[in-house]
Amino acid sequence: MTAREEILRTPRLRLTTWLPEDLDELAELHADDAVMQHLTTGPQTREATRERLETFIAEHWTRGWSKWRVEGAAGFLGRAGFGIAHRSGHREVGYVLTRAAWGAGLATELTQALRRWHYDHPEPALAAELRAYVLPGNAASCRVLEKAGFREVGEEDGQLVFESSGPGQG
């Protein structure tokens, strides 16, 4: 069995690598209509989630970053980390948290920590700025990004584009 690797820790959260046996938790998260309403993919099937989990695991081991497992004191809370922003050459930050994690400031805490991680672990092949994309109408995520030190810089493919240009305090 492969051991879980800790990527980063905040006062209330821990990000780790995935294991294949995490599929049930991730599939439940990805099947929740309310959780997935602000993602362009919408809710996902178990098979689509299995493929995504395999991608997360492979990305981490080949490039050292991906979307990781988020847990709190009570266990699994979601996923968060990075992808490559569409056509822009930037690393993109994102998160999906269970409903139980909403409203407690965890998304802001997580995004601030991921922002610091991004600047501490630059990817030479990508632009230095960190980006995030939000569907219009997702005011909660816009506020999280602003509190984490991002600013809105435009719109792309029907999504609002936010950018962080330095590590700062956020």
C-alpha cells in the first residue's frame, strides 16, 4: 500500500495526495448537485470521477502538483489544488468542498495556503501569476478569492478571471 503524502497544512486543514481507495468519498462529492453547481462540468458519474482521481494521482507523481485531498479534524472535506489554466499558460487554483465545510472560512484559509504554495513552488514552464476562474453568479467564490489576495482581471469563455501577481499576505 502507498502512504499518503502531506502537501500542506493550515490551522484547520490538511492537504494530502490521493489513494485509489479515496474514490467513494470523491465520487460522493462529485455527485452532489449543490456542491457541483458552480463547476462547468456539473455533477459527475462515478466512472468520470474514477478517471479524474487517476489523473490527480498521475499528475502529482509526474509534475509534483495537482488537485489534492482536503481533510479536517472530522475527515474528508473535498479537493483543492492546481490545474493548467485554459490557453493562458498559467497555473490555476481551484477547490471543491463538501457542504459541511461551507460558511466556516475554510475556502479562504485553503486558497490563501494554496496561493503561498504556488509562489513557494514555481513552475518555470508557466506564467508566474496564479489564476482562478469563477462562473458568474458565484459570489461566494469571488469573495473567497478577493480575501485570499486575488483581483478580477477580466472574463474568458464566460467565466470571471481572477489573478494573483505575488505571494503577498492575502
